Amino acid sequence: RTTAALFSLVSSVELLSCKHGSGGFRCGNDCCREHDVETPHGRIHCTMKGVPKGDRPVILTFHDIGLNHKTCWDTLFNHEDMSEIMQHFAVCHVDAPGQHEGANTFSTGYEYPSMDQLSETLPLVLKHFGLKSVIGMGIGAGAYILTRFALDYPNMVEGLVLININPCAEGWMDWAAHKISGWTHAMPDMIISHLFGKEEIHHNHDLIGTYRHHILNDMNQFNLHLFVKSYESRRDLEIERPVPGSNVRTLKCPSLLVVGDSSPAVEAVVECNTKLDPTKATLLKVKRTVPLCPPPGKLTEAFKYFIQGMGYMPSASMTRLVRSRTASGSSATSFDGNHGSMDGTGNSNVDPAVPKSTEVSC
């Protein structure tokens, strides 16, 4: 399947025709509900797919800049291998303010929420849906927001899947270098350089052209500009690797960090991994990426292992993932060749004194 076809799949999938129902827009078969959640930092557009199951966490996603929940996640969540997970978990897709399809343009002078403020909206999203906890899944800006949320509200987050996360305050764009008129023409190039590596930009012109067209024609340009500025102005997460006897700020939940080896975020993801508890963090490197995230079949199986390590889906079937353990200077643990590589506490069975990383051939 070509990359152009993959994006065509993402772009062509539409939400089911919804009718008004209590609590938001509700599909006739209750498979999805669209809600606008009011918060002190603006209205948050959410799409709940499936029905939350008792005290089991819901998978909560947050997209990257230049995208919304559909263009970011539909390829993954519509993949056949994801159906087994969807039988066990409901999914709540969160769109940053003004980024969802058909969003109205913010008025001039509107103060867009900061990354910290966006993370502060998530407890209200959980309250709106009556949720106690979530398993977060984010890419880029979304990964940063979910990490901030987990740091501030650890009891609400059972696990995190963080794709292309950058925990540092340094922006990926230098606005001073782009002092030109007509910022709408420069912004797509900035976003493309954030989403894709140099190899993809230089050699996959069809793919880059498709995303450039999406950014220019499908996204609300004014709203997108505000979201981009918010991400560029983010603070350092100020996380540190815990050592015995210390009380440092770090993630308390199991975390799966994912990055492609050609991604512009490789160094940032590896750096983030060195600041996490090695008994709770797993670094998953993939040799090749399709648009934005690893091939759905590979990521889905890695996600199943991750969920099993948290004590859910003990009998999930896994057949696709090809794993190789390689010694690494990073502090990542790894998925072992055996299904039992992650135990029920979320800890890895590999020796934490011998850091490992996982590379997956796609």
C-alpha cells in the first residue's frame, strides 16, 4: 500500500452520521459520541468511541500540530489488528481547541491556551465522561500534553504511549529566522519539518505534497497558527531519572516511548527516555515509519504487550512483531522474545542494569 493511499484512507474516513442525544452528538448505535467539553481554557472537542467498561481505563488520544484526531489516528484505530483492543477498551479522542473538522475561527485577540493549560483541561474531560483513569496515547505536541497531565495527575493515568515526544523547552522552529510577510506560506514548511525526517522530505514528494495540501486546505489556518505558537512556547517538563532515596519529578506510570529511526524526534525521544524510571519505561525504535507513526500492525502488537504488562488482555493474540534486543547506551528496557517480557506490575523482566532498546523491522 502506498503512502498516498494510506493518507487517502485517513482523509476519506468520516464520522458516522450522528443525531442529537443527551450529553452530546450520539451515533445511532452508540459507537461514537461527539462532545464539546467546557473548561476554563476553552471548549475541548472530544469523540468517545465505544462504551467505558466499569473501572477499566479508557484509551485517551491527543494529536500533533498540523493534524486532528481523524488525520492523526484513524489509520491506526481502523486497522484490523486494533479491533481486539477496541473490544476491551473505549477510546476518547481529544482535539486541541480549534483543530477539529469544521472548527470556527477564533476571534482576533483570542488567547490560545498554553501547553500547561491544555493539560489542565484533561481532568475536566475525564469528569465529563465519568472516567477514573486513562491510558494516554499521544504524538508530538499531544505526547507532551499527556506527559504533563500524567506528571500533575498521576492517579488519573495508568500508562502512556508517547510517540515522537520532545520533553525540552527548546522549540523545533526558530521564529526569528522566519520574519517574512504572509506567515501562512511559511507555516506548512515548519510543520512538515516537525512531522517528517529529511529523508522523507527530500525523497517522498507525493507524501509531503499530500500533507502540505492537507495543512493548507483542511486545517483552519488561523487556529492552527495559534496551536503551533503554543507548542513552540512550551516549558521544559523538568523530569529526572529517580535514584534510590530521591524524590524527583518523573513519570510514575508505565511508559512506552516510540520513534522511527528517521524521525526528526529521535534525539529528543532518547533524551526523554534517559530521564524516566528504567523499570517502567520502554523505548521502541522502528526502522521505518509510514506517515507520522509506526506501521499500524507493529504498533498495535507493541501496544498489546504494553497493555498486558499493565495486567489487561492476558490472552491477547500476538503474531506480527519481530523483536531484536540490542545493547544500547540508553536506559530503555525491551520487549523480550517471549510473551512474558512484561509482568503484571508494568515492570520489565530484563535486568535493568543492562539497558536495552528494541528495534522493529517494518
